Amino acid sequence: MRLARADLIVGAAYLSLAVLVLSGQWLHTDRGYLIKSGQDQTMWEWFFAVTAHNVAHLENPLGSLLQNYPDGVNMMANTAMFGVGVPLTPVTLMFGPTVTFVLVLTVGLFGTAFAWYWLFSRELVPSKFAAAVGGLFCGFAPAMISHANAHPNFVVLALLPLIVLQLIRMARRLDGSRRKRGEAERSFWTAAGIDLRLGAGERSGGAEEGRTRPSAPRTRPERSGGQIKHSFVLGLLVALQIALGEEPLLIFALSFGVFALVYHLHTPRTGWRALRAITPTVLLAALITVALTEIPLCWQFFGPQSYRSIEHGPMNNDLEALFQFPSESLGGMFSHGQNLAINPTEENSYFGWPLWIVVTVAVALMWRERAVRAAAAVIVAFTVLSLGATLMIGHLNTGITLPWQRLEDVPLLNSVLESRFTMAAIPAIALILALATQHALDYWKVSATDWRPLALFGALAFALLPLTPTVLPAVQRPPTPDFFADGTVRQYVSHGSVVVAPPPTPPDARALHWQADSGFEFPLAGGYFVGPTGTSKKGRYGPDDRPTASLLMKAQRSNTIPVVDDATRAQALADLRYWRADVVVLPPTDNSDTLRLTVDQLIGFPARYVDGVWLWDVRDLVGASAPA
């Protein structure tokens, strides 16, 4: 009961902090909008809304024609997060996609923190407080808070530590041994006679493996039924993570492999024995994962609107960003640094210079511990990868080539934003912080008046307080035009699409929100998604640019009516036929007069003002021009 009470207190603290961080959105779930998300919140709300719509109407959720009409969108190739979108369908239908969006983010921050705390408290350190420090950092690290503006797939990461826990327990049971709860590596406090939970007999120095390690009590070998059970659990966890986010799973798998390799470098026989014991069960788990995800993965890679890779250009971290404070933190409020992030949702490396000092000192003091060496290897390897192909310092390209240059064309890796590799360092840093806290607590029990534990707690506060997250800023988004909100649009849509002038794109995807508010009564030309371009099957954000869409966007940016001749009008008619347009709609937007006069010339008749929008009913025009 005492342990359960501690878990409850830690969980309540994590949940309270998650709600506080997102309180700006929670207070206004009707029209609130996380301003730093750009158009990503609109995109994610659309994903959740269309998933609920498809489930409620018993339609295929893996693809949709509701945007990018008539080509549609491959939902599996767009991180639609069916793992939460499908179960939360009732919430979306009753309360709207904005509530689902902020609920997923909140539960993601809380769940990720608590899952890592659970792993640390059961497998790493005996102190709940030490484990809570590690879990806190995992759930509320700068990258997590940055992604909480817009990217639920990089916030809902609670299954990753559960996968680790399952692998650890599988290896232990299948090897036919069970380690005691107090077994661990010796700490740097051994001079004071302190043994930690992970310590005894697992140092790399001194005697050879097996000579100083106490013999572990043997258990009966795992029966085949137990192995199948473990395989099924592991396969199910991985399949669920695929339904939540594949990119975090890939980064995690690579980092866990590096950690395991370095951890067993000085005890190769133990590592080889664990690998042999676990391999058949892991292979069976892989088959179970494939069986559970075969259809959606085939749709993702070979279905309509699938693509082979996505070209995003250089997305590396700047070296200076590693030492700056994140914008949404106490440190960022008082010490503003140079803006070095890709965008406000990708502050993946803003750990702050105090944390690096503390982590470096802690690694040096605990270097004899294998877990610390393995964590340090993960931090270094994935931080270097995140710096990209060439080293950037303060936006200055030094021309120094880095390892990512040899990896950026590797399949699967070439679709990862390299700056996100630093997220692999988050649990590794948390492990070091948890172990250091445990060392201090145990030494304090022996010598309560010594200054060194107090110094370590002061160092932790020095490193973590500047990273304390602040409330994410939210604003009120403009209301949906009555033309969509009141259902007037249904009078102008027969069997074709609505073309917004200009069609929605990643920089302006508001029309997706209007479509969801209307109850998905019509498909949209254009949109915000990832899909193939041309015949190369390379992915890009947004649709291929139709000439008329490009013309309208250029007119809006320049606030100048372009020259419209017969060829331009013929191209506009061809594009309307391609979109199978029923109506062209001009909502309130920048430079709307210029857009209205441009569309008047392109279509050949003036617009009508209906329920807050200008519109051109083109059903007769497009139908009359269609081939027999």
C-alpha cells in the first residue's frame, strides 16, 4: 500500500503538470488554438475528426478522399495515430476534435513520464524519488514540451519504456535466472560502504566476469506457453506503437540497440547468453507484430497515395542549440538565445548548458557503472547524428562533415528529421539523473551531515529548474464562416468538391477545420498532408501545385491582379474539371478583393456573397465542359 501510494502521488504530480502546461488550450476547447503549432493543430484535429467520421460511418479509415480530392490521402502514411484516434472516437463525436487533440497531448505527457518512472522504479533504483526525477525529465524534457504544441505522435511515448520492460523481463526469465531487487553496479560511493540496487559485481574493472558476481538464484526454464505469452505481449506493444508513431519507434529501437551493445561490451558472455535466450521469442513477437499490422503497413507503403521517402531538406540541430534554454521554459523567459530551431515545434536539442555540466560530472563520477557508460554512448551517438551532414554553429555552416552524411540516404532513415535524434538522449539523461539521485540519497542515509548529497541536489536544481516548462500559449481562432457552420454549403455541392480560393496548403489549412465543422459534407481540393509527387513516388507536404492554385497564391501574396487571357481561363477550367469542382469559395482572408476580382476573370462571371463568403457556382460551367 505504501508503494502504491507513492506511485499515486507521483502520477498525480505528473498529471497536474501536464494539465498546467496545456491549460491555455483546456480553458478554451471551443476556439482555443496553440499558436506555435502553425497549421499542425488544424491537421491533427482533421486526422482525429475524419477517423471518427470513418469509424462512425463504417468506412475505411486507412484512406480518405475528403481532402486532396479526387486523389485523396493515404492516412497510414500521414501518422493519423489510429492507436488513439479510433478508441477516442466517442470523445471526438461528442466533444469535437479539439478536445481529443488536447486530451491526447495531456495524457501523452503524463503517460510518458509515468511509464518511464515505472521502469526506473522497478528495474533501476529502489528510491521512488530518484525514479520520479528520471520520469519527470522523460515526460517534460524540452523536446517533449516543444512537440506538445503540435505533434502528438512525439508526445505519446508511454509504450516505449513498456517495451523495454518487457524485453528485460523476457531476457531474465528466458535465461532461467532471476536477479534480486538489490542487485546492481557499485556506485562511486563504495568507499562509504554503500551498495546500490543495480551494483554488486557488475563493474567492468577488477575481476573477470563471473568471478566477482554473486551467483543468481536459478529458476526453472520458461515453458513454451510462457514464451508464447511473452511474444504476444511484446508483439502487441510494438504493433500498438506502430499505430501511434513509427518514427519514434525507429529512433527508440536504434538507441536501445546502442545501449544494449555498449552495456554488454565488458561482459560479452552475459550479453551473448541473453541474446541467444531472447532471440526465438523476439522473432515470434516480430511475426505477431507483422500479423497485426500487415494490412495497414501494406496500405501505407503500397496503397493509394503511398510514397517511398519524403524530401525535407537539411533539418539538423545547430550546435549552439544544445546549450540554450527552450523558449517555453523558465530559463527561456529570462535568458533568450538566438533562434536556432527549425520551427517552434522542433526544439529538440535545447537542454541548456547547466544540464550538460551536471550530466558530464555525473558520468565522470559514475563511469565505472555499465549502465552509465551505455547511456553516455547513446547521448553522444545520437546527439552527433542530430547535427546533420555538416556542422552548423550559430547558423554558420562550418563545412565539417559529420556521420549523418553517410546515413541520410539509407531507407527509412532518410525520412527521419535528423534533429529528432536528440530525443534518444532524453531517457539516457534521465537514467543518469535517476542514478545520481539514488547515490545521493543512499549516501545521505549513511552520513546525513555530509555536504556532498546536498551539493548534488543543488546541482540537480541548477540543471532542471531553468528547464521547467511554462504554459503553452494559446489564442482564439476566428470562427468558422456561417456558409460552412450552418450547412449552407450543402446547397452548392452535388457530387463534386469545394475549391477554396486559393486551395488549402500547409501554410494555410484553415479549410480543413471548416470542413470538419460542417460534418464532412463535402470533399476539398488541396489540403495539408504528405503524399507522392509526380512519378518518382517521393513524398511532399501538400498537393502538387495546379497552375490555377499557384496563380491565386501569387495574386494573394503580391496583392496584384494578374493578367488573365484565354489560355489562363482555359487552364482554370481544366483545373476545375480536374478537381471536379461544384463551387469555388472565397472566405474572409488577406487581400480578398484581389482574389475575388481574379477569380471573376478566370471563371467569367461575378461572385455572389452568401453567408459570409464569396462564391461561384461552377456546376453548370464544369459540367458543360466535360467530355461526353
